[in-house]
Amino acid sequence: MSTPTPTSHNWVAATTVTIAESLAATAHRTGNVLLVGPTHIDVLEVYCGTCRRPYDDVADEPCIVLVEGNGHLRGGPIGTRRNRKCPIHRGLYTDCADQHEDPIDYGRPPMPALSDIMGVTSGRR
């Protein structure tokens, strides 16, 4: 096994494991399963756990997170990020802003005075 370099990937595998019905509730609650004996595990995908990129795409490159940071996971620098699309019209919000209604104000009504609720009058006049 090779010694990892400061720019090497942290390879992980997305897997599926068939478990008994009696373990399903425990696995769901705890988030893990203890495997004993010979167990067959299907590997769905191999990717870098640090940069979250597939093995085929970045196997020959250094890990970008260790070289440049994790900006690619956050959408890049603020000035170069793409604007989010409207989930209703599938376009930019700036293109369909006039088609949206004003947001509903769900604020609470103002609190009534204590004299209105309990008949209490304040000491100040």
C-alpha cells in the first residue's frame, strides 16, 4: 500500500449491503450495522471523500480540496456563482420577478394592552 501524499485523495466506496429484516429497524435508528463473517458488499461508486468527485474523473489529478480549498463544494467564489433558478418557472429569479405575488405577511398581530385583557390599569397616567 502506498503512503498518501499531502495532495492524494481519500477514496471511499458507496456500497449496499443486504441485511436481515430483524436488523432493519436497528440499522435505521443507529445508522450502522456490524458485519460478521463472509459478507458480500456491492460497490456502487468509488469517489474521493474529501472533494466528492468520482474516481474515473480525478484518479490522475491531485485532490483539489487539499490544493485549492473546498470552494467547488460551495459553488465557487461569490462573484462567479450562478444565480439560483426559480423552481416554478425554471428561469432566473430576475427574469420572472414580476410574475410572483408579494409574500404573505404571517406576522402576529400586535399584543393587546394589559388593560384590555385583565382590566389592569398602569400606575402611570
